[in-house]
Amino acid sequence: MPSTNPRNYDATPSRKVAFLGLGVMGYPMAGHLALAGHEVTVYNRTATKSVAWCAEYASTAAPKHATTPREAAAGADIVFCCVGNDDDLRSVTLGADGAFAGMKHGAIFVDHTTASAEVARELYAAALALGLQFVDAPVSGGQAGAQNGMLTVMCGGDADAFAAAQPVAMAFSRAFTLLGASGSGQLAKMVNQICIAGLVQGLSEAVAFGQNAGLDMKQVLDVIGKGAAQSWQMDNRGKTMVDGKFDFGFAVDWMRKDLGLVLDEARRNGSRVPVTALVDQFYADVQKMGGNRWDTSSLIKRLG
């Protein structure tokens, strides 16, 4: 869906771009590119989603849909992508029908998938060998951030490719930051998910404790939200946890996928992440309760 709070787009020269993957994040992200005046071609594995997207944005600069990633990428200055995992990412980039086969020399592939740092480095090298550029650029901000064009984007790659992609990507971003060489964006996203896992578990325990103690937890959250305990999770999910509402976009299944990437990387680099590993198992408990599609704040359900 287009942004529910329409934003003013910066005066960035129109570019020919492609967007691969029209899920809950990619659909509105591609929409912001179209609304910013860019010529957008979209590809989605389920073609009906691409057709629907083109119909919704028919009033913008000639939106098109393609039947393969290669077709979508042909002639594009920048190819954006947001798919599910490492294997999905390889499937839309590599091979005869992959985007890399259709991209023109010097074009930039910007990947917003939350994936492993290893696949980012693999595809960076593959792109370089073909005369292409690759930026790993996972996002934070969830479905609401995508719809409102206010995502935080963590990037890894070469400075020139980043600088060329940044003004275009600001159509759906509040911050688009280069953090280092290829893979750095994915590693930064892992840091982000480690922080979220601990925060949500702590907030769940606090809310459940306060409810068991007979406190008015909405009032308590108002008070402690003005002090040192304040966080985005408290501001945005505390009261919805009290209300038992868990339909805010970022699903438990996706969080478990992300935490799996964190735990794999921690084993590689020797990091100790005991709290993250424990919270990952708590999310497994939520899955057993049928909460696969509940959002991440549903950790509190296992404390009921």
C-alpha cells in the first residue's frame, strides 16, 4: 500500500530502476520509488502481485512488470531487491534468468533482504566479476516503516556504489548509511536484532510482572517511559502487549530466521550471545503455540 502519511520526496533526478520482491516490505518500498518519479519495473515470484502493483501505481512514471528478474533488470540503473533468505536471493540474482544476467555494465544491485554476510560477500564478488556493483542494505523499521517511507538502512559495499544509490533509496528511507565493506550491512542488522530480542523479552517480563502485581500497566508504562527504561519497543509495543494485540507486521517466523543468522555468525566469529540464544528458543515456544505470524512482541504470550 502507498504511505498512509504521504511524504515530500526530495528532488532527485528520475532514474530507471527495478524492484524484485513485492512482499509486505517490497511492495510499499517500490511504491515510494514510483511516487518519487522514478521509472520502476517490478518482478515478483507470484505474478499477480506485480500486476496489482502496476495497477495501483498506474498514475506514476509508466510502471511495468516483468516475468523474470533478468527482464526486470534490463537497462536499469539500480536494481533493488527484498526477498526472503539466502536461497531466494541467489535465485533472483544468479543463473540465466537472474538479474545479474540482464543488468547493464556498471549498474548497481541494492539488496534489502535480511540475509547472511556470507551471501552478501559471495554476490558482491559475483557482481564485480561481471562489471556490476553490489550493496547489501538490510532495513529496520518494519512494515510501518516501509509504508511510511521511514526505513533505517544499513549498508555494506563500495563507497561509489553507495553514493549513487543513496539519493534514490531515500524515497523510502529515513537514514541510508554505509557502515563498511561488503557484508557490513548484514552484520549491522544482526546487531540490531540482538538488541531487539533482549529488549522485547525484558519488556514482556516487565509487563507480565506488573499485571501479576495488580498494577495498571498502561499507566506504569506512561510513567517509566519518561525515564531510563524508555525504548522504541516500550513506546510502540508496550500498551499493545497489555491489550494482547500481536498483528504489527514483523512475524515470529521472520525473527527466528534472523536470529538463526545471528547465531550462525556468532559461532563463526566467536561471540557469546547467551541471551539471544535463549530468546530464540522462547520464540520457538511461541511458534508451538501457533504464533508463527504473530509479531515479535508476542513473547509475552508464553508468560501468561
